[in-house]
Amino acid sequence: MNEIVEKTLLYDFYGELLTKHQQQIYEEVVLNDYSLSEVAAELNISRQGVHDMIRRCNIALHEYEDKLHLVEKFISIREKVNEIHELTTDEKIKNLSFEILEEL
């Protein structure tokens, strides 16, 4: 899986478990693609402090996934519903599987 997609999925599932400060820094650097220096200047902290925070957030998000496996289950369900959608010729099932995929 693409690293950016993985980070985004982990944050989507577990981001609320981070502190507000961690969320702010993680969103700016990882999701909004700001540089460490830009975020450091904006928050009046060191560039190294931003780097360390991102590293700690990544570790925490991976630890949550290692324990809960929500992203893994999400991807598995999405793949299976997509397979159902592709294999069926029944229009009702196709529409239902499409709706499920849209919700995921």
C-alpha cells in the first residue's frame, strides 16, 4: 500500500485518539504537506520537535492498528464487496454493492 494512503487511513481511523496538539501537527505535515520548518515556525517550536512529534504519532497510529486491525478489516471488506460487485450480474446486488462501496 502506498505510504501516504496508509498514513491517511491510519489517521482517519485513529486520529481522534491523538491529542489535539498531535492532530494539528500531523495534519499540517502529513495531510496538508507543509514542511517541518513551516509548521515549526507557525507553532513556535523547533523543527526537530515537529519531526519527533510526527515520528511518535506514526508509532502510536501503527500500535493502534496492531491492536485493533480496523484498517486491515476495512481494506478486506472493501476488496470483498468490490469483488461481489464485479462478479454479479444481478442488478439489485450490483446496486447494493455499489452503495456499500460508496459508504466505505
